[in-house]
Amino acid sequence: MSAPEAFEKARAKFLNGKELSRAHRDQILQVKNIDDVYDETDRLQKEQAKSRSLRFLGKIKPFLGCLQQYSEVVETFVTVNPAILALIWGPIKLLLKMSSIYIRSFEKLVDVFTRIGDCLPQFSRYAERFQGNNELHLVLALFYEDILDVYLATYKFVSGHVRPALVELLWPNLDGKLELIRSNINRHKELFTHEVTLNVIIDAQHARTEALEYYEKARKFETDKKMHDFMSFLSPTLYEGQIERIKEKRCNDTGSWIKHERPFKRWLNPTDQSASLLWLTGIPGAGKSFLSWDIITWLQDGYQDVNITASVVYAFISYSEQAKNPLLSAIHSFIYQIVLKNSNILPMLLGHYTQLKKLHDNQEYAVSVLKELLDHAGDVYMLVDGLDECNECNRRKLLSTLLELRNKCSNLRILISSQSEADISELLKKTAAVIQIGNNNHADIDSYVKTQSIALLNNFEVGHSTNQGREIIAMLDQISKKAEGMFLYARLVMDHLKTQYYLRDVKEEASNLPTGLSEAYGRIMKKITNCTNRNEKSHVKRLFQLLCSAKRDIREIELHHALLIRPGDRELEYHEPRKGWLDICGPIIETRGDTVAFVHFSARG
């Protein structure tokens, strides 16, 4: 690899790395030379003088002087794109501007530049050796990578606008990385004083890469271990069951209608403080949970104005978890998710290690810890689905706490997804922007019905393009109209049709579709009671009773054991259930991993 190619590769790696936000990348690229940096230092000198907190920007002049020498040497002896050298100055201006928000962070940044300036060689002393020496040109490219390593490590430190409370906690992480970079610089300086070959350069490149990778792996191992120890005690809810069910049942290319809603667009914009609370509401079974997950995945992928570095945290509250404190459970989960996304604030969380039991049991203390983490987490999007599935007392506590956090944390944007219960409406109607699902999801339901209709015909080996197939699809098209915005209705009806043995029965059912969820449930229950014998009816009845009375998710094996026990039994004769033993309950229940639950909490009624 030639020296110009090495420079270009390093520049591309820095600018295209996932750590650098799009906005900051654009700011860096606007800087062309050292004069832009001096303009920024002059501005900061004046600002700090006004506030009587001048912090001796003159300390970084030796660092800037070394970089100026370096730039002149590269420009003179290596043929590179001017954009290569411009990248030496852009990050400095950005870092100075970002760190100036907090004096302690600014002092640390000045210290970084001072230490690196002390370490860099006086490049002009070796000018005679650079003439026509391609190997030393590659050494200059190594220094270019070292300089960019300093910028990237420091950027991670200041990009979250690290507040005074975090500076001392996070500084050891940056300090360790800087010592490694200084060590690399010192090794690369030695190459100026010896005759070097291409193999020596290649070895130096490998040594640099391996040292950085080893450092990152070692630090990640240590961080992961601490995180594991902490969370093993906290045991946060991760909502894996709900998420897997949503992923399994959701349709592709649905929910895009909400992207065009003005309240949603405003909520996405982190600078619009008046739109930081959004309420997504609709009738039971309208697909609110599925739409919430769609929004979460869009945010995680950096949709529209959302910074890819923003934290996206969520809670899927379920009626089946009534035994838990929903507020404390959600707070613990938010803490876990925020730290998982922002590992740099893990030291702040570990500062509460001696209060683990209090954090685990005391919701007021847990909320205060969450607030502390939110203050240092950058932009945070918080989505809470299923608020209406917990009892009124618990949901009022949870919602009131979330609204209080939103008022205290300007970086927090909250989306609530729920039915329009009176108590929820009372708390949200005056402060939240509202999006009613209504019939906005009609096209999504229609798409779902068409896809499922073709799958149903395939079960009977009937082509959807045949006369018979087109006739049945036309009949089934009425499902999306009768659904009236209820995805659940469409799903129940389609699942019920799939249990029919003959195509004639499908036609009969399709010609007399149920009206509303209650009638859809009733028709399924009628089929269950008509098609089961006395023992099966007893099992179904007991199974429904167990699910209705459960205060937590019930595992399939637990349900099976419970049904094996009968009044008066002194011994339990265990045997494995037959395959598909839950199918008798039709689409009213479903398995979620190793647990069994009603298809929707409305089925309990």
C-alpha cells in the first residue's frame, strides 16, 4: 500500500465509523485549516474571560505547533488530497466546542492535547530524511492514524456532554486509552532514527492494531463482567416473551402510515421540546403493541432525525405479570437498557453498588438512579406499551412517575401506547399529543387478510387465481371491513377458518362473519365445546380457569402438571401430554416460548 492510500484509508475509517454522528461529521468537514481552529480558540478565550473562568488555552499551542509541522511535512513530501490534512484540524475545533459546556471536561481536554503535544516529535527536524523516502512516508501515515485515534477516544468522552459528576468517573477509561496511544506514538518516533524497511512498517502497523484491539477487548471483558454481576442481582425484565410473540405474529410492511402523522414527526425531533410526549391510543386489538415495536426498530435503525447514538428503551406491560410491581419492573428495565446502550455511564451505576438491595426494593430510590442516568445518556426515546393492562392504581403511579421524569429531563421523549381508559386520559389529554389508530390501519389489516387468505387456500390446495380461489378471497375480503380497525378480530377469524376441515365449511363461515370481538370469541368457544368430549371439556375449563387466575406467566409444563392433578388424588401418575395437546383450545390461547397465555388480555373477559 502506498502512503497516499494509507492516508486515505485512515481518513475513511475515521469518518465512516459508527461512533461519529452525522451532524458532528458535517461540522468536522467544514474545517479546512489551522486558522479555523484559532478562530475557535479566540472565541472561547473571550467567552471564558467574560465568565471569569479563563482556562489557559495557550497550553495547547505546543500541540497545535506539532500538528502544523506535521501538516507542512506531509504537504511537502507526500502527495495527498487536501481533505486528508483538513481532517487534522476539524476534530480539534469540534472537541473544543463540545467540551466548553462544562469547565471540568474542558480542562481534561486541554490536558489531553498538552500530553499528546509533549509526546509528538518535532517533525521539521527530520525533513531531510523524508525526501523520496517512501518508507518514512508510511511512518507519517502511522502518525496520522495515531492522531485520529486521539480524536476518536476523546470524542467518545465528550460527545455525551459529560457533566462534572461523571468526569472523574469516566476519566480513567480515557486515560488508559491515551496512554496506549502515547506508547504507539513513542514507538513510531523511534522509526525516524533508524533505517526502516517495508517489513518494519508492516510490523508497526500490526503492532498498533493489535494493541488497540487487545485494549478494547480487555476493557469490554471487564465492563461486561461488572454489568453481569450488577444485573444478576437486579434481574431486570427484558420483555423477551412479548417481543418474540410480536416478531412471530407481525406482518411485514405494516405501520408505515404513522410515519406521515405530524404529531409523530414532531415527537421524533429531539429539538422540539413541546412535542416530547406522544399518546398512541386505540381500541382493543388494534395492533398497538405491534406498531410500538415497529417504532422501536425504526428508532434503533436511526430513522429520520433520530441520532443513531440515541438510547431507545421500552417496556411491554402485560396483564399476566400482575404479581410484579409494574413501576419498579419498568424502572429496572430502563436502567439496564440505558446502561447497555451507554456503557460509558456504567461507572455511575456501579457507584450505587453498596445500595443494591435498596435499588432492588425501593422504587423511589430506583427512580432517582434512573433520573441520574438519564441526565448523562444523551437523547432518550422511551416507549411504554400496554399501560392499560395493569390495574388503575399501578398504572397511575407508573404514568405519574414517567411524566415527572419527562418534566425533569429535557433529553427524554416518551411514547405511551394504550387504550383510552378514563384515568389515563385524565393524565395525558392536556400534555400529550394524541394519535388515534382508528381506521388508519385498514390497509395493513387488508394486506394481512389477503396474505392469510392465500395461505388458507394453499392448505386446501386451491390456487388463489382459480375461479374458486377468487370467489373465496372475495368473501374473505369482508373480514378487513368488519374488523373496523381491530387487527385482533382479523387474526381470530382467520385462525378460526384455518381450523375448518372442509372448504365448504370455510365458505359457510365466511358468508356469516362474526360482528365484533365478543362474537368472534363466542364462535370459537362454541366450536371448542361442540367438538370435545366430556373429559376434554373438563380440561379446557380448568385450563381457562388457571390462565384467568394466574398472576404471572404460566409455563406449559406447569399447566400440564396442574391438569394432571384431580381432587382426591394421593399420588401423581405422570405422563407426557400428546403432541399438540393445547390445540383443542383453538386460537384463544397461544404459546410464547415455554409459556402459555391468552391471545389477548380481552379474551379473559
